[in-house]
Amino acid sequence: MIENRKEDHIRIAENEQVNASHNFWDDITLIHRAIPEVDYDKIKTEVNFYGHSIDYPILISSMTGGTELAKKINENLAGAAEKFRIPMGLGSMRAAAEKKELADTYSIINNFKIPFKLANIGAPQLIGQDKAPMDRNKIDYLMELIDAKFLIIHFNFLQEMIQPEGDRNAMGVMQKVRELCASYPVIAKETGTGFSRKDIDLLADAGVKAIDVGGLGGTTFAAIEYYRAERQGVGEKAVAGKTFWNWGIPSPISLKLIDGRVPSIGSGGLRNGLDLARAIGMGASMGGFARTLLKDADKSQDQVEKNISSIIRELKIAMFMTGSGDLKELGHAEKFIHGELKNWSDYYDGGL
């Protein structure tokens, strides 16, 4: 069942329209500098993330694992991560904890020299559902399996609500997160619906090392689970998937609300290097790319590398055209917020 579900997610994400109806990165315009006073060839893109040096502010976001198809995808992504010296996360690793024979679909990335790797478990699995909650022994196993430097805890409760076999209990999640933050370097991640101010307060107070915003604007798991529910004949959940297709908080707004309290990762709808520059401009330490890289990751490492090269070139063009010689300067580049995003921004600046 797990394997079929994971492959469903991959194929639907590759082949169906699963994006939110509006990408909020388009509502950020970086102000052009006609006289940039920057040497393009000397632009610096390096990042130091908790002592880990990476060449570009790009995270290969958590996507998949648990199937042979996922193993091939992770292998190609990991090869590209090694070449560009960028970090890589994995999809939910519960499958490896429950079925050791699936472990190599994740541990395949150990064949490559990646600056740092991120293990990944779901917040719903931290508490009792129809199965016992994930215990420390399993978490330790998953961390050791890939020599992970950080533990992602992903929050995907909307997906669970639409998913035919989804988990329904969220009581006690933050207590578990606080407990894990005392023992592991935790990164909190949303999966398409973003974090509110109250959520960010809770996570920062719990001691997370970073927040990966994963907000509204890109792939929505309500859409992915809509297609799955429709195919399985679960009509009520398919209808709910359509209803909640555009539910959530825009990625740039979650970055705005974090406001430097903890390091942040801009994800949720990043398509190119300009979007990455916009995320850095909103305060992100790096940007997480998922579907943009997934679409060719089952074909070849070479294609993934071409996609990443394009992202890097576009990032550097945006830096050059804003007069930003490094990422710190890009973070302070002048920008104009407009469209739907401005309405959101105005609300948090003094709305209801």
C-alpha cells in the first residue's frame, strides 16, 4: 500500500495539473538597477548553514522514497547534489522504518558526497493514529541510515484530510516536536499550505533549527490526493480535494512572518532562479525545489543538472540586475510587493 501510494504521488505530480491557482512569487518584483556596479563573474552564492558550507542557496527538497522508481529519482538527484555541492532531503522515511527492504531506496544517496542530508518524518506519525507513534529507535535508525545532519518533521495535515487513508489526529503534536528538538536538530516543514504566525511562534519557541515554509503557490497535496481519491472512487474526499485546492498561507508571507527569528527555507512554488532570488529577498537562507526538479529526475542525472544550472544562472542574473554581489546584498535588495500578496502583507501589517 505504501509503495503504491508513493508511486501514485510521483506520477500524479509529474503528469497532472496540481499547482495552486496563483503563484505568489509572481507578486514580488525585484527593482531593476540600470547601473548595477557588480562583476557578474565575481558574484558570491555560497551559504553557511549551521557550519555546513554549500555553493548555492539551493535545497533539493524532500520528495520521495520507498519504491524502485523513487530509488532511481533519488540517485539522479543525489548525483546532481554532489556536483553542485548543495544539500538534499528525502521524502517521508516511514516506509524505511517499517520495511527494511525499502531502505536502499533512500540510502542510495550515500553513494554521493552531499554537503548535508536531511532525514524526514511526518508530524502525524509522532502521535497515535491507527499505528503506534514513531519511537526514538526508529528515528535514530533513519538518521543513521543516511547519516543525516538534520531531521525534517513535515506537517501535512491537509493532505491527510483529503487522502483516502489519511491520519485524523493532531492532538499532542507540538509536545512531541518540543521533545524531539531537545535531542535532534529539527527543521519544521510544511508541504504546500504554509505556516501562520501562531505556528511560527510555537515552532520557534520549541527550538527548531529552521523552518521550511512550504507555502501556498506551488504543488498542492489537496490536488494530488484529489486525483487519488477520484481514481479510488472515494467521492467525498475527491470533492474535498477540489474545495481545499487553494487552501493555505502564501510562501512569501510565511517568510515575512518568520522575520529572521530562525533560519528559513523558501519553498512552495519555486520554479526558477528568479523565484529563488525573490525568496532570498524575503529573508530565506536558501530555496527548496521539488516539482521543478522532479519532472526530469526519473530520466537522467544529466537532465537534473541542466535544470539546476539554469536555476543558478537565473539567480545570478537576478543578483546582477539588482546590484547584489552576494546573498546578503540580495536579501536587502529593493522590491515591490503587489497583487494578491500585497493584500496578505497588508493584513499582517495591521489588518483584522
